[in-house]
Amino acid sequence: MNNLIFENYLLVLKSTVEVFVHGTLESSNEDVRNLLKTCLSDIMTSQANTYDIMAENGWYQINNVDSSTINQTLNKIKGQ
């Protein structure tokens, strides 16, 4: 059950990051922009901490990609 709570929390954090990024980019007031940047940093720290807890408990699986696949993807991007 904990893993579902953490998965949902991680999704909320990721969505919140998007909101604060757009708010920061669109803000025309320096004080508001600085506040949003501080909040964004705090949310990103929470996201990283949540990810670490999930990874430590095996709730967030990471699939390693071999270097040839990475190079193929980079070459495709460079070709565009």
C-alpha cells in the first residue's frame, strides 16, 4: 500500500513542478518570480527525496539502457 501512496505523491510532485516552472517563466514581477523559484526548488527536492525512498524500497524500477541505444537515439536527434 505504501508504494501506491508514494507513486501518487510522486505524480503530484511532478505535476506541481510543471505548474511552478510555467509560473516562474511567465511571472513579470521579480518578487513573485523569486518566490516561485524557491518553491520550485523545494518541490524538486521533495521529488528527489521521494524518488530515493521509492528506489530504496524497490517501488521505482530503473531500466538501464545500453550505450549503443543511447548513441542511436542521439544520432537520430542530431539528424533532425
